[in-house]
Amino acid sequence: MTDLMHPIALSLAIIADATLGDPAWAYRRVPHPIVLIGQVIAWADRRFNRESAGAAARRRAGLAVCIALTLGALLLGWIGQALLLKLPGGPLWLGLVMSTLIAQKSLYAHVADVAKAMELSGVDGGRIAVARIVGRDPEALDEAGIARAAVESLAENFSDGIVAPIFWGLVLGLPGMLAYKTINTMDSMIGHKTPRHLDFGRAAARLDDLVNLPASRLSALLLILASLVQRGARAAAAWRAVWRDATRHKSPNAGWPEAAMAGALGLAIAGPRRYHGVLVSDPWMNDGGRWQLKAADIRTCLALYWRACAVLGLVVLGCAAL
């Protein structure tokens, strides 16, 4: 019976995260699980990523850390899920824990802050707000660049922050969610092509690409379905944009939700952008769409995002009902 409870718990988690998000009062008392995961990864980076070692040795060390932390997360998740389901109202407690690994409300809030800042303070306010969620040079962004950066972050993090943990939660329960978030956090912390992490973080970056493959495709499908119930959105155009442009993105995963969101609303995102003073000439997602975006376009994308979250929630509820 306990093996069949995690879809019910996951449904509760989606509802809890959509309504409560990450309440600040709770995390003033106890650290957020992602913060704890990050602390473990930072310790492993300091302990095992030795700059005196050669490239091959650092790749082996990074692979060993990646495997150890992923297996540790799976084991911890399995123990936690088993213990929580033994409690009275077990699925509710499990759902509350699972909700900490989903980011529906917090992602909405961060992206909406960019639109609000642009509306109230123009380009200067938008640059400050968007710098909190993207890695590109904010001082190089005009109004359209700020809006595109916010929309790209929304689309990509819809896959990474919502669809992927829910997908792995549906497949494996809490162990799958915890392992996924560990892999994803490793990628964000050590999966960079910097001198320190080019070799040590290679395994984490490649594993993150692998575990995000199903979620990125599912994210595009969810956005296409959501466009069927949003006025002004076009599902057929979203499908064409995904078919044509998703695989042109430098990431094997980010192009899918980005192309779907852009195509559904007739926008063009990605394209050339500047990181740390270096111009990166990436292809456009939904090439030919409107690229001069404004704050109002961020609001429209947020509406489509919430509808896609609702479609995903209904899918999980259907699995729980079965």
C-alpha cells in the first residue's frame, strides 16, 4: 500500500506549493532542503576538487562525488518516505516534504518581480530584478532584453524547477525528487566550464542533461496544451516552433520549453546575448517572432505558465485517482 501512496502525496505537494510556496517564517527556523543539499555539495567541492590534481583525476573525483551524492539522496529519500508514510496521515506529511522540492509559486514570484520592477522603475529597476534570476550582464540589457531574459528563465525553470521534480516524484516518489534536486543543484554549483569545474563538474553537467530529457519534452507538451485554453495563444504555432527550433538550442533541454512558450505567444526569445562581457550568438527560439518584448509580455507568459502548471496538476491527480 505504501508504494502506491506517493502519487497521492505528490498531488498534495503540488497544491501545497501552489498555495503556500516557500513560507519565509518556516525557513527562518529550519534551513530549506535545497540549502542543505548545497552545503553538502560545497563541502564535497572543497574536499575532493583538488587544483593540484590532473584533469583525468579531477574528472574521476567529480564522477565519484556525483554518484555518491545521488545514491545518498536516493537512500535518504527512501528512508524518509517509508518513515513518513508510517505516520497517521502519512501522505499529507509526505506531500508537505515533497512540496519543498517544487518551485511553482516562487518561480512565479521571481519572474513577476521583474515585470513589476519594469512597470514601476523602468529599465533600471528591471535590470536589478532580472539580475537575481539570470546570469547574463544586466547592464547590457535594454527593455526588450530584460523581458526576454525573464521569459527565458520562466520557460527553462518551468522544466527544471517544476516538471522535472514532479516527473521523478511520480516515477520514484520522494527518492526520485530528492535525487533529481541533488543532481540539478550539483549542475548549478559545479557544472560550469570554468577552470575549477571544467573537469570536476563534467559528470554532474552531463547527468543533469540526462535526467532532464523527459521533463523538457513534457514541459513543451504542457505549454502547448495550456495554449489551447489561453486567449491569444496558438497551440499549432507552439508545436511548429518546437519542431523547428528546440533542437537548435545549445542546451539539449532548454530549447523545448523556450520554443513552446515563444511559439504559443508569437514571441522570439534566446538569440544573441552577453555573458560576463562575451557575446554568445545563440539561435532564436521561434525565429521570426516578435523580439521587442515588454513587461506586459512577461505577464502574458506568466498566465500561460500557470495554466501549464494546472494541466500538470490534473495529470498527477489523474494518476493518483487511478
